[in-house]
Amino acid sequence: MTNTLLITGGASGIGAETARRAVALGYRIAVNYRSRDGQAKALVAEIEAKGGKAVALPGDMAQEADIVRLFTETERALGPITHLVNSAGIDPVRCRVDEYDTATLERLFAINVVGLMLCCREATRRMSTRHGGKGGAIVNVSSMAATLGGRKAASAYAATKGAVDAFTKGFAREVAAEGIRVNSIRPGAVTTEMTQDRLSDTAVRDAIAASIPIQRIGEAHEIADAILWLLSDQASFITGAMLDASGGGYVI
């Protein structure tokens, strides 16, 4: 059976690196994006140049209609979805609790939590043996921020990732007997497009690196390899787990 992998937020960062590395494993890949049209199409071209099959599909994870359409279009282009990586997420301008803005919080949770949950709903409707599917595997991209409330002024972002972990555990139990494995991966500080502005400040980068037991910032490909392992049959007895890919977490 040909495996079809849908990656939300797949045009950049960890999602894009996962797509690049999935080619060698024989996946057909749907690269979802919201605004990075050029990057998504370039990534698809890169995958196809390596002999893989991929499509770039737009969709805002804050919009239910976009999510439903994304799953429908993926199956139309590539066949039944067997694997899902929920990598889409935002980390808006950081601020203290007394500076919270309602609209910012609503969009943060809409994308990082509700959108992810709706993607899992759509995947279940297709993968679950209860619905006539043949099973599958899902990885939700969380964050080490979920474990300690995040770094300074990142409590709202951390709260969304805490929700992802709690949901992953409950969801995994619901569908374990229906052929679906669900796990979350918790990256620590990793160099991606989302973090590049913050990490471009040498003093900030050095301070963060010093707070990590392994003494360096992670790379996107290191997280991608762990995601692909969780999706693979090598992890066939693992579900409802949180995998910390963080260089040892934080030095406190």
C-alpha cells in the first residue's frame, strides 16, 4: 500500500524538513501552507526532482472549511491519507499576561489547538477501522514549552502546547483499538523560520543554548527524523506518548 502523508504547515521549518526526508521512505506527500505559496511549490518541485510525488495545498488551520477541503483534496490527488503530521502553528509576538490581546489569543488557540483537533477529526474519519479505514499514524507537534510554561512572556503559547499534549493522550486512547496511533513530539529550541528572528541575536542565542543541557540549539532535521520514526512501524507499540526532542530540556 502506498502511504500518503499530509503535513500541515509543511512549507517551512520542521514540517518542510519532514517532507524532504519522507521522500526517501516512499511517502506521497501533501504540503499544506497558509501564506508561503512560493516555498510550498518550491518544496514540491524539490521532492519531485528526487522522484517523489507531492502536492502543495493551501489552507488556513483557523478555518474549518479549509481543513475539510485540505483532506478532500489530498485524497483526490494522492489517495487515502495514512499518516498525518500536525506541524502548523504560530508563536505571535511575546508579551506578559497583563498585555494580552483577545484577538491574538483567539487566533493563537484557533490555529495551535482547535485547528489541530479538527485535523485529527478528519483523519479519524478516514483512518479509523470504525469508519471503514485501515488505520494510520498521527504526530502532533507540541513543544517543551508545555512542560514548564514556556520561556519569559510565552505563557499563552505554552498553554496551547499543553492543550496539544493533553488532547494527544486522550485522543490516542479513543482510537487505539481502531488502528490509529497518536503521539506528540516536544521540540526544544530549534532553528526554523519561526525562531530565526529571535535566534539571530547572538546574545539571545547563546543564552538559550547555555540553558540546554546539550549546550546547543537544535536543527529542524533532528526533529523531522524523530517524527518519521514515530510515524513508522518501528514505533508500532507506541501511542499516547510525548517524545521530548530537546537536548535534555532546560537547566533550571
